[in-house]
Amino acid sequence: VTDVGDAALIVNKTGRVVLPGNPEALADALLEFESMHEIQRQQMGRDARERIMINYDIKVVAQRYADLYDWKDK
């Protein structure tokens, strides 16, 4: 991903983050993925999915908002 918005936070270490406006860096990152062994790419995909489920699943996000509002009411 390019480092815009929360993309780098979301991807973290489960992918590659490059500066925006740098198509060469993005191409290099894509070529790096292409050169990886299939098992390594699959593991990165599983790691990314796990990260999303742990941090960004709708139930997790909803609970964080509920906790935030509960904290403000105290």
C-alpha cells in the first residue's frame, strides 16, 4: 500500500508500505511479492487476515466505541 490515511497502520508488518507518489517503490514491492515463494505469500495473507480480524472486525470496533462511550459516562 501507499502510506496515505491509515493504510500503513492497517497493513503494519503484514505487507509493504511505500511513500505516495513513488511508483518505482510500489513496483519494487509488487516485484518482491512476485518473487516470494507461494508458501511465504500465503502466510503473509493469513497474517494479514488475522490482523484484520483481531483489530478491525466490526464487533471489535463496535466494542471499542461502546467502551469509549462508557468511559465518558463515568
